[in-house]
Amino acid sequence: MPLFVLMTRLAPETLHDAAGRRAMGKAWIDKVKASCPQVKFVAHYALLGQYDFMDIYEAPDIETAHTVSLISRSVGAVSAESWPALPYEKFLGVLEKVQP
């Protein structure tokens, strides 16, 4: 199944209340699971820097990845970007095919 990386940024005021943040996170994952049951989350990280969170997930297609990003925006993310990702070994295989 294709792999995607979801980068999210939240409004600063949502990051000062751990209980509220936990509730928002649960609402988000519940909505994703209900709308996209085929999505499989691989990893979830809190970050320092431009983005607040990074999720790595598998989805069957780009439409499902769009849905995950839109759900993120609908439950409070200021921005949500889903990037397609390719495991490094597969990337090398693609590279070998296009080399002259």
C-alpha cells in the first residue's frame, strides 16, 4: 500500500492544554478511522520546528490521503500536508530504471 507522511501544524493555543490536546487527537483519529478504515498508521511523532506533528501512514490511494489531510483541517489543524513517500530501496529501484 502507498506510504504517506502527514505534516500538521496546530494553532498555538491548542498546544498549552494537554487534556484538550489529547481529546482533539482522539477526535481526529476516531474520525480518520471511521472515514478511512483502510488507513494504517505506522508512526506518530511530535516535532520541534515548522510542524507540530508528523504521522506516517499507509493509504490505498491519493484520494484517501486527501481525506486524511482534510479531516486534520476539519478538527483544528491550521495546516495539514500529506506527502507521498517511497522507501529508500524502492527509490533506488526507480533510479536504476531511469539511469541512461
